[in-house]
Amino acid sequence: MTSTPQQPLGSGLGPATTAAEAVAGLDLTGRTVIVTGGASGLGVETVRALRGAGAAVVVPARDTARAAGTLGGIGGVTVLPMDLADPASVDAFADRFLAGGTPLHALVNSAGIMAAPLTRDADGHESHFATNHLGHFRLTLRLWPALLRAESARVVSVSSWGHRRSGIVWDDPDYAGRPYDPMDAYGQSKTANVLFAVELDRRGRSSGVRGFALHPGSIVTPLARHQDAASLRRMGVVDEDGTPVIDPSRNLKTPEQGAATSVWCAVSPRLDGLGGVYCENCDVAPLVPEGAERADGPGPAFGVLPYAVDPASARRLWEMSERMTGVSLD
């Protein structure tokens, strides 16, 4: 199997497609999916759609009681403790899941933080990079035996058009010596999400493990907790009254619409045999020439910047992440 070109497939779906519509007609009975961040924002709608199609869904959460309450109306969801920013917690979750011998058909890495003040994990890594990338890197590699057991599995990284804010700053990813900018830190972590999917797909495709990254759209969720109303208005995602603006043609979506591409990447037969690409609006996204990107605000068909899908950078990030986490597939 070769890599998938970063070119739209013509899926027939679009920006207004909902998560339920993305799985319409599919029977996922017998499949198991883990959804990080599954008890908040887009994750809840991702879980709802997958459960509605018959999948068994496991949601790791820092606050299991709160997560169980949020997901109680969906039913049939297993909630287990895990904190992405705590390596020991990630290992404990992975060990518990692996002990059950269950094949893992899809891992949807949806949890994340955005625009947070500068904080660091126990190993000294900047919080966006630690939570959004390194935590998911560790989790995915620790769950690798379960992904292999499924014989055909997908790992889905929820990235963002925010990847335009920053590539990987190789000599200082943790802001040890450069001024801290919360949105640039978020952007770097979102670029890492895409590069992770590219290299994961290269390493896993011969064993049936494929990687995808995606932009869900611009949706007002608890992810925006660190941004004030004025910032959200400048971004164009809320109106003067603070009400979320819904316009799928400009990628301004409801949570149900925002979760659609996550679900599509995780289970759509349209992607069988493909991988290593960044998707949006339930399709493979186009490449955007560097310098042609918009600096701020939502807009149609953002695409992906070349540096975020560069194979050499993807390999370099993977090797750096192995050193940072002490985890590898070897």
C-alpha cells in the first residue's frame, strides 16, 4: 500500500454533514472505538454517532464521575480514568485496556487544550505540546498491540486549521527560551497532530493500521474556555451577543457537524486502503500553497499547509517524540 495523495476524493458529503449522517447505513456492531475527550464538546457527538451505529465505545477521562454523567444519556459507553498530561495515568489506562484482549478498531484522539496560559507537565513539556501531542503519542503507541489485533484499524488525530499558526520549532518546542504565545503553542501542537498521522500511517500501513488527521471546523465548545468574548468575536465565531455563528459554508459549525469528519475518518468505507492525510468536511483536504493561507478567522476549504504533511518532518517529529516520552514501537 502506498501513501494517499492529499487530494479531495469527492466523498459526496460536505461541511453541513452531521456525525449521524456520516455513519448512516453503517453497522459497527463488533467494533471497539476509544475516544479521548469523549465527554466534552465534539467528543460527545463523536461518541453518540458511533454508539448509534452499534460500536462499543470507551472514553478515558480525568473526572470519571462527571464524564459518566455527561454520557449517561447515550448509554453503553465505558468510562475509564486517564489524564493525558500524566504519563503514568496513560500507561495505566493502556495496560487495563490491553489486559482485556479486545481488538481496537479505531482510536479517535479528540481531547485537547487551546490558548492556555503557560504551564508544564511533570516532565517539563509545554502543556499544549504535552497534552495535544505527546499524551496521544504515548497512548497510541501503548495501545499498538490492540490496534494490530483488529487487523484493520485507524488512528484519528483531531487537528485544526490552527496548524497555520506554527510549524514545529525544532530547537525549542517547549518554550524554554522563546516568548510564549498561547495560540502559537496551540498551533504547533496541531501541526504535530497532522505530522503524527502522516508518520503513523507510514509505519503502520503494512500491518493494517492507518492514520488520519482532520480539521473539524470552527465550533464554540469548552475548548475555548481560555478565550474571552472579545477574542471570539474577532475570530468571527460568535456574534455581538455572544451567540455562536453557524454557517457551514464558512466552516462555522454545530458540534454535530463538527464531529462528522472525526467519525468519517474513523469508520467510513470510503477511506478503506487509504491514510496519511489531513481531512476536512468529510473529505481529504487540498494542499494550500504556503503564503496563501489566511492569518485569522474562519473561511471555506482551508486545506492543509505543506509543512504539516511533510514526510521528513513527520519522521523527525516521531523520533523526537520517542526521545521525549521514552516510548517506541520497537
